[in-house]
Amino acid sequence: MDLFEYQGKQYFARYGIPTSAGAVADTVEEAVEAAERVGYPVVVKAQVQVGGRGKAGGVKLAANRDEVELHAGNILGLDIKGHVVRRLWIEHATDIAKEYYASFTLDRAAKLHLAMVSAKGGVEIEQVAEEDPGAIARRHVNPLDGLTIEEARGLVIEAGLDAEAIEKAAEVLVSLYRCYVEGDADLVEINPLVLTPDGRVHALDAKVTLDDDAAWRHPEWSEFEGTGEIDERERLAKEKGLQYIGLDGSVGIIANGAGLAMSTLDVVNQVGGAAANFLDIGGGADADVMANALEVINTDAKVRAILVNIFGGIVRCDEVARGILAALDRVELSSPIVLRLDGTNAAQAREIIAERATDQIISEATMLSAARRAVEVAAS
Ligand code: GDP
Ligand code: MN
């Protein structure tokens, strides 16, 4: 679950990471009220879950009431990379001497946490990584050892932070690590982490992604629910108990087993297509599950072809084929469906499908040929 900046800052505050005083506002009037409470000058900030708000005109300084009205009016409703601004965060403006970068995330390949610190903050870190990779100090942190203040200090020194920022930045880093680990986040990022002219160090931005698998031990996370930007397809899938993740391509995917579903995405990609989703229907590919899966995929306007990839191990393909046909009687497809049924009783399955085959129901023998066909159909 991704948090909005204002939620991320509230999360940071629990772990003692310094942030500016602020308040949320959903209207221009609320923005003015918030600004009066927080004290001028303020920064009016778009709350959308996408980076680069500053460049897109979603972050503006306001010295007085008129300026707050102007900027709040302009930013509310603004479309930032496809995200429409519905909420603002108004915070007391900070004088900036320097902008730095700090983050923790999981390096899955190394099976360790990864800390990254840079003296070049305020711009997107991907850009720094490309143009000046040496400007980012990286260090793996073994979860069994944790991060000591000495190590944090070493890291900020290596990153080239200014002398007067080192001690406080190291403290922020230790707090940020605690927030990341104890707060069960997959990612915590501060960009920019600023040094003020009077020598304070604090977080001007917050990006926090919580680990959904840890939600059971964080009843307090319920306050973040319902405020996120929800993918309508994912909402429906969740309601139907399906393992679904929305993507951007045009080939809808249904597979049994997470591994097979992942491989299906890869093969579609390999033959020049792009998957519209990940969907694992698990072991029971019966008519109900299949109908639910097709309904979810049908709500995706980008889908131009549906690829069903089932390997019959315990589940028998002939049963799956009957399930699919029964589902097709219940759901009106908005795009052609390509079926690849292999494994136990695959031959019978293909016969069952063959009786019903049309140019909307296509059967293919292999995963590769099915993927090719689906990509072809999606492109036609
Ligand atoms: P992003 O563009 O989505 O990453 O939004 P940020 O919250 O990082 O803000 C973008 C930029 O706006 C920052 O890098 C700062 O340069 C500037 N900014 C944000 N808050 C303040 C503030 O309180 N004072 C000043 N002077 N600039 C700010
Ligand atoms: Mn930022």
C-alpha cells in the first residue's frame, strides 16, 4: 500500500523524523484555514501518488491568503501524469540551504536491506543514478545487525553531505531505518531531506510503501485504507477473491498458479505484447472462478485479447474446459479468448473446446503459440 505524502509524514513523525507542521485541505477554503493555522509562508502541495509534482506545478509557495487561494484553486483538479488532485497538504514553508536524498528499500537479489543517501536531492533519484551514479552512497544493511549511528554517520559522510548536516542526517537515517523495519515498509524515501540555513535537518517530502503482508500486525493501518487511489479492476478482483494485479498492456491473462501466471506475462512480453494484468486463479479452475476472472478482465477497457493459460496437474483440463464454456455462457466477452490447456486430459479438453470454437474462442496447443496468437489478436 502506497501512502500519500501527508500520511507518509505522519508515519515518519511516529519514529521521530522531523517534518514541517501542516494540515490537509480538500477545498480552497480549507486550504486557507489550514494556512492560517500553520502560519505563512506556506507550501501548497498536491497529494497524488506520483513523483515529480514540483515540476508539474503541484508544489507552490504561498506568502499570504491571496496566494494560497490562487495556488489551491489551480492545483485542485490538476492532472499530474494521469492522477487528478483531490487533496492538498498545506505546510509551513522551510528555508532550504541544501537538498539531500535518503531511502531504505529491500534488495531482493542480495536478500538485504539497501540504504541509499545522496547529497544530490530534490531531483529524481533515477536521474542522479543515470547522470552521476557516484553521487549516490549505497550500503546493504543486514536485518540481523540493524543500522548503528556510526554506520549511518559513515554513510552520510561517504555521500558527501555538508559537515553541519552530518550528525542530524545520521540521526534521521537511524530513525528512518526504524520506521522502515518496525513500520513494516517496503520503501521509505525522503527526497528532499533538507538542511536549513539555521542547521536543522528535516524531511520535506515522504514516500512510504507499506508491506501489505504485514497489515495483520498493524491495526492502525486501517486509517490509511480507503484514502488510496484504487484501481477499479483490483477492487472488483479483491471483492471476488481473485489474486489480481492490474498492469497497462492489452492482453488479459488468466493462469493457474502464480509461477505460471508470471511466466505467461514473460512469454507475452517476449513475443512483443504486453499483459493487461496478472491473474492467478489457483487450483480450482471451475466455472465460477473462471466467470469471475473473465468479468474482472472485461472491465478493463485496454484489453484487446484474453489469454487463458492452464496447466492441468491435479486439476483436469477437460473439467477446466467445461468450466470455461460454462463461464462463457454467463459472461459476454468483450474481446476474443485464446486458450492453452495442457497437462492432464488436455486432448479431451481441446475436443470440448473445438466443438465451440469460433473466431472469438481460439485454442492453441502450446504456451508460446497461444501467446503469439493472443498478441496478434490484440494488435489487430
Ligand atoms: P515532488 O516534486 O513530487 O518530489 O515534490 P517535493 O515535495 O519533493 O517538492 C518539490 C520541490 O519543491 C522540492 O525539491 C523543493 O525544492 C520545493 N519545496 C518543497 N517544499 C518546500 C519548502 O517548504 N520551501 C521551499 N523553499 N521549497 C520547497
Ligand atoms: Mn520529492
